[in-house]
Amino acid sequence: MGKVGIIGVGQSAFVRGYPGSIRELAFEGFKDAMRDAGAKTEDIGASVICSAPEYDKQRSPAGVFAEYMGLTPQPTFYVETLCSSSSTGLKPAYSLIESGLHDSVAVIGFQKMSEISSAESQERMGRGADIQWESPFGTMMPAYYAMYARNHMATYGTTPEDLALIRLKSSTYGQINDKAVYRKAVTAEMFTDPESPMSGPVASPLRVGDCCANADGSSCIIVAGEEKARAMSDKPVWILGLGAASTSVNLAGRDVFNGLTVGIEAGRQAYEMAGVTPKEIDVAEVHDCFTIAEMMAYENLGFAKPGEGRDLIRGKETYKEGSIPVNVDGGLLSKGHPIGATGGSQIRTIVLQLRGEAGDMQVKNPEIGLVHNIGGVGLYGNVTILGR
């Protein structure tokens, strides 16, 4: 089997209320990726469209997008794994190329969260849990992650101040990311000032500042086989490892609450396929829908031992200049979280880092990057390892 490379990446700005249609929103990321790849629509053998359909008013958006973007009569496919949809979409794209069915695939992720009200959005997020056994009790995403935060604190002594440090790092880079929805400075004092919105309780111990915001946005990744990738790109980024896992949708079916087992298992698979260890990762994007999620990712991916993730953020080791830079584009906490577009945005960030094109967010000479993307409350996990 030959290599599979990424030759183009694109992303819309993530915003709170996109004024156009979902097809126009998706086209923004697609247009950027096609320009980046120097590709025409006839160069694309197939498309994989990714979103969480419960937020979409359009049924079967894949066909609508393929028509709008000029990707017919090529086949189009639809992929959904909640918040990890567009990183999941990379796996069938890789497989379609490795099988020889196609030599290039566009992976397009999108979500227009403002299509529905905030209350409706929260209700749909609750239905990401089991609608027979769990969501009828009113469970919501912040409450689920608050359970993990409480357990991490009880087990390892992690503090709310440790979690606040993660948001401070996020805002450091969110301020310089022109694609981010939240570009304001955040200070530690905001988490203790009762007058600051950041300190407001959401689900104890998580505060407003510990939670990412919904957003509208799109992303696109153009993937190609080795021959086509080398012909079309001077610096393709190669897919070295792909890992994916799932677990019990009900928390009652789980026996580990100090981390997300899907992240651990997906990471194990990706490291094995790539033939690398956590120490060889130069830059990472991890799923930080809540500050505790980033903390657990440090440990689940082997960047720190269980309970020692706090040492990384306390020592600023996950900053751009640190030993393992993480989310130096601001992460979900600053960029926002347009569910179907998030994984593709993370992949875009790592591709730009490996190409040396990340601007003020650039890490020094990275050779191997990692993307960690979670769907639901650790229901789905994807880890992707990329190399120059």
C-alpha cells in the first residue's frame, strides 16, 4: 500500500451566527481547501460530508453539497459520530484511497448551530445519550463532564485553578487566531470575580470559563494517494496513523472515570500504526470541549502519567514553547465548537504546523503531529497522527 497524504486544508471563520445557508457555509471551507490544493472539482474522486444531523434542518446534506460544489456525478457519502464526525470522515476517505477505488477524496465537515435555539441545541445534546435509559433524566453535556472533573479532583487532587490555567492558555492563542469565535483575553482573576461571566457556575465544578461555546463553521480536508499527492503538492502531509474506538453510551456501563477510554484506545491504535510513541509528538490538537477534557487528554495520550496532567499546564509545557504544545490555535475553548467541522479544523491546524505555515501560532520545526477528537461524552474517539 502506498502513502495517503493531505494536500489541501480549509476552514471558514467560526462565528456565532452565520447569515447564509448551510451549503454556503460548507462552501467556505471547501473553497479554501481547493485553493490550497490547487485542485479543480474534476480532480476530486469522491466526497465525504460530516455533521451531526440532529442540528440540521436539511435531510441528507451530502447530496445537496455535492451538487452545490460541483462534485457530481462523483459519489458522496455521509458520516456522523457527533462531535468527532469530520475526523471520523478521514478514515473512510483514507480507506477509499487505499482500496484503489479513488485517488482523491474531499472530507467536508460543517455545522450551523444557530439553525436552532440554544435551548433546542442543549436538548439535542442531551439526546446524544441513550434516550431510553439516560437522557430522560435531563443529563446535559456540562453535567457529564462535571462528573469526570469531580472524579479527577477526588482521585488526583486536581483543582479548579488547574482547569482555569487551561483556559488561560487557550485565550493566549485564541486572541491571535483570526478563525476563532472568542478572541478576548482571559485572566485568572475572572474565575474568582463574582461579577465576571467566566466565574458563573454551569455544572459544579465547571464554570462558564471551563466550557466551549457553540459556533457555526465548516472545514475541509483534501486527501490523495501518494502519486497524486506528490504530483499536486510540493509538501504533502502524510497520514501515519489512524485510531478509532467506541464505548458504552450509558455511563452506567463504564468502569473508568479518570479519563476517556476511547481516547486511550484510539491513541494506542494510532501510535502502533504510525510506529511512534507519545514522546515523538511535536504538536497536538486535543478535544477541549471543557477544560477537564483537555486535562484528561494529556494523560490518556501518554503526554503525562495519570494525575500528572496538571503538572504540564502548571509548568506551561503545553504552551507553544513547551515540551508538548497542545491547542496552540486556541482549541475549542476559543475557536468555538461547530460540531461537524471541529475535527477537520483540528486536522487543518496540524497540517499548517507541519508545513510551517501557522504564523504566530507556529511551533518550532515540528515533524509529527497528533489530532485527538472525541464524540459525545467519550462515546466515540479518534486519534490521527500526521507527519511531514
